[in-house]
Amino acid sequence: MALLSEHLTEGPLSVRLAAITGLGMAYAGSGRQEIADIIMPLLEDGGEVSCTAALALGMIMVGTCDGDLSSTILTLLMESPAVHAKSRFMGLGLALLYLGKQEACEATLETLKAIEAPISKSFQVLLEIAAYAGTGNVLKVQAMTRLCSDHLKENDEWQAYTVLGIALIAMGEDIGNEMALRTFNHFMHYGEPVVRKAVPLGIALLCASNPQVHVLDILSKYSHDHDQDVAINAIFAMGLVGAGTNNARLAQMLRQLASYYAKDPNCLFMVRIAQGLIHLGKGTMTINPYHTNRTLMSRVGVAGLLTVLVAMTDSKHLVLGKSHWLLYHLVSAMYPRFLITLDENLKTKSVSVRVGQAVDVVGQAGRPKTITGFQTHNTPVLMAYGERAELATDEYVPLAPVIEGLVIVKKNPELMETDKE
């Protein structure tokens, strides 16, 4: 705040935009009112500044349903309904306020329906998909699928968001995930160009940092599509799907793409970005927004991913144009995927753990095995998507119900008593 607040109002446009975005990322999810109060006046500036400010405010106040902020953005939309490439971020900022809040968005949604601006439909779709993010709500997925199947002649940008919406709503659970992938396959055969170019982005959201073989094959096929928008988005999706995994097969695919697109600067740029993402943090990071044994969704992580994917729906004017810095929003979703155990004085303590594939044991009687096919390691240890850890011996007990991230362990008091005896 001390470093960036002086750059919000003066200096070149690029510096102002960078300062607004930086504050948005630094305080993402904090809900701090004093930071919001600094950025709020910038909403009146119009053009790029107000859209970037709206997005930063959405990141800071994510999931708070802040009434003042949403009414300010709605008023701005009524007064100046001019449309440009950045307008979508005004809508996204509004949508992030209701991330995961389901019915709480109804009043704002009704207000948007009453506004007759051409961009109002995009705002409605963004608001609805954000409100039901990660809920697996089947009715909303059906509604989004129906919107995707309309064959429109003009102003159909919002259809790209409905594709992202299907992924965003279904990404919470495995069956919804599979169903969404099958739906996307149909879209690629029968969908309009605007729907087709969003499909790889939807796949990336469903499988962030989870490089399944069949998903890689699908994306590899799309990365050679005759529609360049689809190809660029598929290459970027390959980066997101393999982010932080060091996946050798995916790295090989991207090396082949680099030589295939050697003469196409846009595609080559995307290949380089994707290659960087695969080796994210030298393979120690993840961008998957689910944590605590994949039961809780990080709102900040989803907000960061969604921002980048919304920017990629018009990559030519944004990410491949002058707004390549929008890719920085991925930072909000990045998180180390190690398991580090600490003692009660917060000093690192190496203990023996078993790491294996997680097994769903909900509702099973007794003490069933929670992991299968495990290997025993000493901490710190890296955990891949869908893996779970448990302590290998009874010497220590964990103070956290879920063993991932930073876990404090202490000597097992029962064992110590038996030793004394």
C-alpha cells in the first residue's frame, strides 16, 4: 500500500494500471475496506482505468457481496454503456463480489436485466457463473449449456463465458467434471466459433494442475486447429493443465509445437508461456484452487484463474496485444504443493509419512484405509493432484485434521507414557 498508492492517480497510464492491479493482487481476498476506499474513486475515471479498478476491487472484496461497490458499478454501467475490450473486467469485478454466494446475486442480476446496454448480457452471465462457482449445481449447468447452443449472428461474446461457466460450476466434483468434458467435446463439433475457442479454456479450468493423459490428447489435437483462436487457447490450456507438474510428456508436446509454430509469433509466444507454467516454481507449485483434501475452494485462487481465462476469450486484443500483464493474475492461484512438518516451536521437523492416492472413505464403518498405493518418504515431500498423506509411525501426532501444506506435529503423549513405564 505504501509503495503503490502514490502511483494510482499520476504518471503514465501503464504505471497507473500496474499499481491498481498490484494492489488488487496484494490484498486479494482480504476484504479490507481502507484499500477499497483508495481504489473506489478511480471507478469514475472511465476507460481502462475504471475497468482495471473494478477488477482490483472484485479481487480484494471477493465473495463479500459488498452492496456499495456493486451499486457503484451498476450505476457506471447505466451512465456509460460504451463497450471496449476491457469492459468485461468491469463485469468480472462485479461478479467476483458474489463468488460462490449462490442466491445472494439475485437482486443484482435483476438490476442487470433491466439495463438495456449491449454488454449487460455478458455481465449477467459472468455474475451467474461466479455466484455458483464450485457448487456443481446441475440446473445452472443445464442453463449454461442451453445458452451455448444458441446460434447468434452478433454480440455473442457472452457465449464464451457460458462455456467457462459450465467448467466453473462443475469443477468441484469428479462426476460433474467428466460430464463437462463430454459436453465440451460436443461443442467442438457443433458449436459456433466463439464457443469453440472457449472450450480449451473450460478444459483448463476443470483440470488445473492435473495433467490426465486423455485431457492432454484432446488439447494436443486442438492445438493444431485451423481456427487460430482455438489453437492459441489450447496451447495456453496445456500450460494450465500441467502447471507446476514438470510433466515430461507435456513438455515434449510443447517442444514439438514450438517447432511447428516457429514462424507464427502469437502461437510461439503462447508455447513459451505454457512451457514456463509447466515448470512453475521448478515443479513445486500448483494452481489448483481446491485444498484440504480437495474439499475447500480458494476464492482468491478461482478469482485469479477466472480473470486470466476471461482475458483469453479475446486473446488477440488483450493478452497478445498490450495487456499481456493480465497473465500476472495467475499469481493469485499459485500455491506451494509441499507438505512440511514443524515442531511446536515452528522449527522444521522431518518425520516419516506415507503418500498415496486418496480414497473416498465417507460413510465407511471402522477405520478404513484412506490412501492406496503409497510410498514412504521423509518430509518435506511434494504432493501431486489427488494425493493424500498420513504419518507413517505413531511417534508423532499431527495438530491439523488434514495433512497438507504446513502441519505442526508433537510427540505422542501416549507413547511417551508407555516408554516411562
